[in-house]
Amino acid sequence: MTFKAPDSLAEQIAHHLAERIIRGDLKPGERIQEQKVTLALNVSRGSVREALLILERRHLIAILPRRGAHVTELTAHKVQSLCTLMGELYILLGNAVAEGWQTQADMAPFLQIQQRLIVSFERQDIRAFVEESFNVMRAAYPFANNPYLQETVENLQPAMNRAYYLALDQRKASMSEYLVLFEQLLAAVLARDLAQIRQVLSAYGQRSCSLVIAALADA
């Protein structure tokens, strides 16, 4: 059994603000004022400041001298850079699962996520689909057993989540493509085919990147 400590108040505030940024309720360039957040959530200003530092570490806001906290801009260059890096991190996680699984029980969490992805697709529930997509990597963490890899992915995940949400929100049909890629990935992991894992996840990264950049252009 793995013990997970409850999220701190600052983490809860950061999660609340992150969700608003990811959904687009807080727009790129929009200022986040400490006092307004403090009053709206009835929390201390110190907790809000700590939450903003968490969001900055996760690349959702920038804190500038004398200008305060602003939601970061999404640009084609940033999206391309993020997808390139995350693609390599996903490959590391995929390889770890392929090399580490021993029994069918080890793969059960991934098969369960696949079923939930299918249900989310059938319901056209973008939010649930995005969340389940990122649950895949979390299910892979124990196989990698690398705290630095896990921390890096977790800090970058909200920015990727934001980009992913934008692409799916404007192109719901693309959800079916992700399901096909995930099925191919599972097959490659079960076969311990590292070359195929790289090929599938590289295709996933490239497709994600092109969808997000197209969505940015549409926006």
C-alpha cells in the first residue's frame, strides 16, 4: 500500500487555478492578482503566493518584477519544444514498463485506463479523456522507479494538459486517433518491442504537436 499525504492548501489552490488556466477560463496574458484570489477562496495571502510559485514551476504562469503573475502565452515554438521533450520522457516511461512488467496483473492498470478512455470517447467527455491519458504515465511511474523523471513529468504535465485540452476541445474527432495509438502502444509494451514503443510515441508526439499548433492558429 502506498501512502499519499493530503495536498497542502497551496497545492489545492494551485490545482484550482491550474484547472481554470487549462480550461481557458484564465486567458494567456491575464493577470492573476493575489488579493482577488485570497478573497475569492477565503485563504491566506501566503498560501496564494506559494500556489503561484507552484504554477510558475509548472509553466502555467510567469511572475515578473513589478508586474505580478500572468498566465503564460501558448506559442507554436513553446508547443513544439514541450512536445519534443515530453515525447522523450514518455518513451523512457514506456520502455520502463516494457522491461519491468512480469505478469498480466502488472498490465491490468493500463487495460483499465484503456477501457475508461473508450467510455470517455463514447461520451465525448474531453476533460475525463485528458485526465485518463495522463493517468497512463502515472501508472508507469512505479516501473521506472525514478523520482527525478517523475518530478519532471509532473511539473511539465499541466502545460501539456493545457495544450492537449485545447487541441481536443477544437478537434473532438482526434480522440479516436489517440485510442488507436494507445492500443498500438500497449501491444508494443506487451511485446517488449522498444523500437516500436519509440515509433508509436514519436507519432503520438508529432500528432499532438500538429493538432495543438493548428488549434492555436484557429484560435
